[in-house]
Amino acid sequence: MNEKISEEDMVSELLQERILYCHSTKTYDEISKEIEPETITIYMLCNDIFAWGCADSEQVTLSDLKDLYHEFKEDKDGGPVRWVCRKRNEKPQKPVEKWMREGKYWNDEMESLPENHYEEFLRKEREK
């Protein structure tokens, strides 16, 4: 990706595409040792990527933004999923993995990630 694009434009596009959403949180200031007023934080929506029926998200920092945006521009469907799996260092749940393989979104990097924690939990529950 050779184009020069501002962080603001990246966030704007990812918000418009519903890859990102805003939320507000209070933060702890290490210097003043006080809780700061609410501020806007940005998250990637990742419901059902790692577990079914799970309202899930991943906070996106400025240091994450270029990589996420690059993945999105490379592949609007599979790119953000690859990014969040890489960030969490975890494969998606099996149905998402199957979708990614069938859609050609899977790659060697995805293959090398540790197994999905939810899938491991389900496997152990079945063995009980």
C-alpha cells in the first residue's frame, strides 16, 4: 500500500465500513494516580470470530491502525479477521476457519497460530 493516508482517514473509513466502532471508557492516569473522565476508545467488532454468541471486540490503538487498515484494504472480508487473530495470537473458531479456507482468506501465518481457546474448552468439556 503506497498511498499516504492519515490516521483520521483510516479510522473514518473503518468506522464507515463497520469494522470499527466507538465506545467510551474511563482511564487511570499513572502520573496523577486518578481516574480520568470518560474518553472515546475505538474497537474492532469481532463477534462470533472466536466463540459463538459472544459479543466480542478488540481495542485498536494507533500503533495497530496501519496494520489493520492494510489488511482491510488487501481483503475487506478476511483481512480484519486475520488481523485480530494475529493480535490475539489465536486461530478463529472452526466454522470461521472453514469460511476463511473456502474464501481463500487463510494463509500460512493463520495456520501457524495457536488453536482457538474456545475450541479447546469445548473439546475438554466433551471429554468429561
